[in-house]
Amino acid sequence: MPQNEVIQGLDLDDYKFGFVTDSEPVFRTRPGLDSDIVRQISARKDEPEWMLKRRLKALDIYESKPMPDWGGDLSELEDTLSETYFYVKPQEKMERSWDDVPENIKQTFERLGIPEAERKILAGVGAQYDSEMVYHSLKEEWESKGVIFDSIEDGLKNHPELFRKHFGTVIPAADNKFAALNSAVWSGGSFVYIPPGVHLETPLQAYFRVNQERLGQFERTLIIAGEGSRAHYIEGCTAPVYSSDSFHSGVIEIVVGRDAFFRYTTIQNWSTNMYNLVTQRALVQQGGHMEWLDGNLGSKLTMKYPSCYLMGEGAHGEILSIAYAGDGQHQDTGGKVIHVAPNTSSSIVSKSISKGTGRASYRGLCKVYDGASNAKSNVECDALLINETSRTDTFPYIEIDERSASVGHEATVSKVGDEQLFYLMSRGMDEAEAMALIVRGFIEPIAKELPLEYAVELNRLIELEMEGSVG
Amino acid sequence: MNQPEGQMDDSPILSISGLTARVAGEPIDILKGVDLAVRPGETHAIMGPNGSGKSTLAKVLAGHPGYEVTGGSVAFRGQDLLEMEPDERAQTGVFMAFQYPVEIPGVSIANFLRTALQARLADGEELDLFDFQELLVERMELLDMDPAFAERHVNEGFSGGEKKRNEILQMAVLKPTLAVMDETDSGLDIDALKIVAHGVNTLKKEMPGMSVLLITHYQRILDHIAPDAVHVMVGGAIVQSGGPEVALELEAQGYEEYRAVTAG
């Protein structure tokens, strides 16, 4: 209810995250990618030999795999990548105290609305600037209960066994071309461990900022949720507007233990010069519950299909996906649910809005393996088109090898109707207000699941985007 | 006749003169010269058979983009109504209760009304949420409505009666100067009709200056909402005007007589 109130007070400038911070990196690799660059990254991180070997092997896999010929237009990506900086180190070391973060970087995050007040309501906060986490903190209360919330690099350093046991097991380098790329040049991201039985009452949040022009950001996150634990992790992403394209390719691996509950929320609001190709996957053990809440608002092209592998009996996976494609944007998003064990259940709800020449595609997979008896899955995707030039597509893949499975799929496409607009305008709203209200109603089932500040941000963005969208 | 008392200002709030209009892009006018004057606090019924243009008149007054005005004028509170966008008309005090209210999925009635009230405020001014909540509760009590109704999504899965009650609630919250009720009685059973009529009467009593244009096919709603004047519309023009007795004659004779007149 109070969302509208907050929106009224917000400044409705254009993409408000498009500013550039004047900061000198302490180190960066030359543009482009080869094994020497991979060695430099590994050396800078002072990594064990096994990790370097893994990186180099992943580089081979990356180079051997062809560019995907499905999804979005990747024809110019090769050229973009040859000009890309694969590693830009913003400061000497990661800080645990906000005061120690360099002034200009600190100001950047303050401008992005991650002020002290907001940090207070979170269990922990991480902030990544270009290639590395510049700040990570976890409340004492949770640290004392054995929760680990660290940069991925410190995870490898300080918890080598736990790290090695899980790293790359959920998403191996060979999974896809961009997972291979990330496995070769990963830098930054979080390492999270929730001990068995621990319930985190407030979310952990990581914020990703790209500042360097022509940067490739390759964060890697590994999350292990112990038996019976509960936690919520939120990531947000923004970047300046540059004339050249940037690249973001993250890999998020999550292990959801027996009877654990984990929710991962993303609000991606990259500038529209960003390629965003991300692999996110969770392995869900017996009785575990995984939820992906995936909001894709920015970027030039996003290809992202969060997935749940339901490995243990009774595991549950849920994907709530919301995509907004404005002029020139393509959101190729959706989700994958893989039923491996009996009595597993899943649901995918996808809502997309296309405006102007924007294109939103739903791409999803529901697979039920033989033996996953009584598996249940339901997929619902709804698309809303704002203009005649807007486009939406649906690519639902369903593979069922189990007789007792029950799988439902429903898809709708609607257009904002003239009668709807007239109805709202006849109550005193102007066109933009009417349009924004219709869109807000359309995404309401997902927006109500978001933490308040993100719901506000989402609504603000929609309000802004609907200005001048009609007529 | 139900003459409102204490109405010193006798100049019309709404003056329609020689109004002609058609469906946008079509060659022929549906409204063929409508003249009508409504004074503050008056309730006028416009009756007519299907296709007479009475609903077109309602939509033209509200500014529906599907209709094109080809001639004549409409003055509302001294302003040229036809020059205004639908939202400006609403903000000046015109309210149309829809014959077929539209679904707005995912938007609660409360949210909808809050946005509509917020839209009436100047830039930078903010609707106080507590004041709004208080107003909404008070308006719903006035209309004997269950507060839970405001949490339902606008017209989504509503019965015919619920849709019309929602229109009345909006009217109660937005407090118009002129309420145009476009066949509000169509498709309602007698109980629903009584509830809606009770709502309109309650609001009329509370806001004696509010004028009502009641557009209807049937006489029966006039048993529950007493009009000051009744106009018969046939073939895109008003062919007879008078007091409530006109409606009773219509009830007895039907529209046949008028059809013969206009055909000849």
C-alpha cells in the first residue's frame, strides 16, 4: 500500500544510475582474453594451483564451444569481447568497515541508495565494484551462529575444503559457453554458508556495480544452505550508460540442503548497453524449498533462465520471473525445473512487459525424469504488450519421461486496451498514470513478493517508462 | 415533481446545444443535434430504445476516444467540455458510471481510487494515506458496503451487480458535480437495482448540488430514482421532454409511436 506514496517523492529523471564515478583502478588486464590474462587474474588472487588449472581448462572449453545461435542476437558479441577488460581491480583489499571504503566508491553506493539506514535492516551487505567486492559485512549475531558471508575469494582462502567440495558441482564449466567463460575469469561474488538449522530473519544483500567502460564483470557466487536452514539473498545491479557495450556474465550456484528454504532475488537494472548472460542454478535436496525471484529490467540483451534441480524426494522449486523490455531491449528469460525425484513439485510464473520496440521472450524447460513419480509442475506465462511495435515470444520446452507426472502450462498475451485506458482516464488519471497503474496491476502477483525498497524501485521505473508511451 | 430546494442559481451547469457525433471514422452521425440543459441538483432521465444514441451521448460527454464530435457545443460549468481530455473532464467534475465497467487485473479498488484522488492533486502534493483510508471507510459505510470489497481487484470476476456497486462507490469517493449514469440498470435483478438506486439516492441527498443524467432503456429504475425531467431520445435527437409522467406514458405505450414520428 505505501508504495505509491514513496514513488511520489522520487525524482523521475531518466535512468538515474547512468552516472560515471571518477576512480582509478589499482590494476587492470589489457583488453581481450587469452591464457595469459587468466594466469594474471589467478596470480592477483594468489590462488592455489588447482584453481588455476580449472580456470585454464575452462578457457579451453569456452574457446571450443560455439556462440549460441538461439536466444538473443550475439553476432556483435565477439567484437565486443575482444575490446573488453576482463579484470579491473578497484582497490587493494576488500574492506569490512564501510568507513574504510575509498570515498568515491563509497559515494557511488550511497548515490545508488545503499545508505546506512538500509544496511541496518539487512543481515549482511556486500558491494562489488567492477571486478571485485570492495566491501562485505555480516552482523555479529549471524557470524556468531556460524553463518559465512564473504567475498568468493575469501571463501576460497578461508574455507578451502567446503569451497572445493561444492565449487563447480552445480554448474560445471562445460555446462554452456558462458558458464565456461565465467569459470575461466571469475572474479568477485559471494561465498555464503548457512549452518544447519539457522534461520536468517533478514536478507543478505549484494550489490553489483560496473563503473569501468568496456568492462566484463564475471561474479561467481556459491551458496550452501545447510539442513533445515532458511535464508534470503538479494542482488541488485546497475551500470553507467556508455556508448560502447559492456558484458556481465555471472554464475550462481546454490546447494539447498534437506528441508532447507532458500530464496534468491535479483533485480537487474543494468544500463541498456549491457549484455547480461547469466547461469543460475540450485540443487534442491529432499524436502528442500528453493525460490528464484528474478527481475530483469535493464540491459541490452539478457539471457537468463534460473533453474531448480529437484534432486531429493519432496523437493520444491519456484521461479517467479518478471521482465521489462523497452525500446531496443531484448529480455530472453524464463526458468528451468528438472524433476529427478518422486513427489517433487515446481511452479514457474513469468510476466513480461514489452514497450516500444522491446522484445520479451519466455524460454522455459520442464523436465521430469523417469522415476520422479507424482511430480507436479505448473507453468504460467503472461505477456503484456504496450505498443503495436512491441514483441513477445514463448518457447516452452516440456520433456516428460514419467507416466504419473502432472504438468500444466498456460500462456496469455494481452495488450493494454483502449477501453482500460479510457476507464482510468475517466476517473481523472492522465495517460501515463493510467498506463502505469495497468502495468503495476499486471506485475502485482510478483511485485508483492519483493522486498519493499525493490518494489518501490520497480514501480518507480515503470512509472518512468510509461511517460510518453501512449499515442 | 422533486424540485430541489435552496437552489438559488438557476443557470444550467451543463448546456448541450446542437450536438452531433459519430463513431470515429464512420460516415454517418449517430447524434443528430442534441439540445439539453441541466441545472445544479437536477436529475434528468434520458430514455430511448436501443440504437437511439443515448449511450453515445454518455460516452461523448465523458470524452471516449472512439467517438468524433462533428458539430454543436457542450458547456460544463462555463467551460468548453469538448476541448478537454477525459481526465480533465473528470477533474472538472464529470463522472460517468459505465454500462460495461472494465477489468483492471491486479489493481485493488482501494489502490485505484487512491490513484484517482492523487491524480487530482497538484504536482508535488501528496495524498495523505490515513485521510484516504478514513474517507474510503466512511464512504463504504454510507453505502452499506463491506470494507473487504475495496481490497478486490477492479471488476475482476465481479457479478453484474458488483460492477455497478463499484461504480457507485467510485462516484461516492470522487464526488462529481455531474454524474452520467450509462444504463446503470441494465442486466441487474431487482434486488441489485434497489441497492444501486439506494446508493444514488444517498449520494444525491448528501450532495444536493450534484446533477445526475440517468440514461436508461427502462422505466423501472425511475420507480427508485425520481427524476426532475424525462427526455425521450430517438434517432439521435431528443424528441420529447417533460416531467416524470413522460416515463409513465412510455411504459404504457412503448417507443413505437416515436419511431413512427421519426420515420415519417
